Amino acid sequence: MADLTHFDKDGRAHMVDVSDKPVTARIAVAEGYVRMAPETLEAISSGAAKKGDVIGVARLAGIMGAKKTSDLIPLCHPLPITKVALELEADPALPGIRIAATVKTGGQTGVEMEALTAVSTAALTVYDMVKAVDKAMEIGGIRVLLKDGGKSGRYEA
């Protein structure tokens, strides 16, 4: 367990002490998708979904999700997020919606969890808004594409 920073020497979960780490510019980008029936994608793309602007509401939900990450994930630090941007794009080849989230901060720990939470929350919101017509939707592919800043440096998938 020596490599797992969220456990102490006795194997108990704890929040990592980042007080001695320098404040640096940090960024994370995550992605995911919601696969659905072509008819469901058409309803979203044309604005015909009964609950309204699926993409717009999912974008806002993703932003809110990023901001609430430390409330949802027990060992995440609350961070001063300086930017959250979500891109939701219809992809007829999937068929479905591709989601990407970019999160930035100037802090002592990274924002990968915030980017992943943003994508997850946006995907769940898409599902919620059109589940009445397509219960077989699939959420997947959620992963970190980019992480930069801090001691561990840059990671790109």
C-alpha cells in the first residue's frame, strides 16, 4: 500500500496532507459518451426532446458536478476551481453524445476527479432527460485524457 497515498501506514483511508505542496497551475481533461438509439440522438439534436435542451442542461450539470466533487468523493480536497468547460457533441457514428470536460485550478492538488465528475454528471443528465424514450442507453468510455501540473508532471492518454 506504500504507493496508495489515500491510505496511512496502517492501511486506513485518510485525506492526503497537501499543505507542504506548492500551488501550481493545474489542468485536467476527461471524456466519455452516452450511446443511444439513432432516433434518440435525432430528438436531442433537433430540439424535440420533451424535457427541453438536453445538451444545455447536461453542460450546466457537468459544471455543477465538477464544483461538488469534494462533496461526492470522500477523500477529494475542496479546490478553488478557476475554469470548467464542457463540450457535448452529437456523434451519429456512435450513435450518441460525446462529452469532454476541461477543469483548471491553481492549487496544491490536481483536478482529474473534477473533470471525471463533470463528464459523469453530464452523461447521467443526458440519460435522465431522455430515458423515457430510450432506457437502453449506455454510458461509457469515461477516462482522463490529460493531466498537467504538480509534482507528477504531464500525463496524456
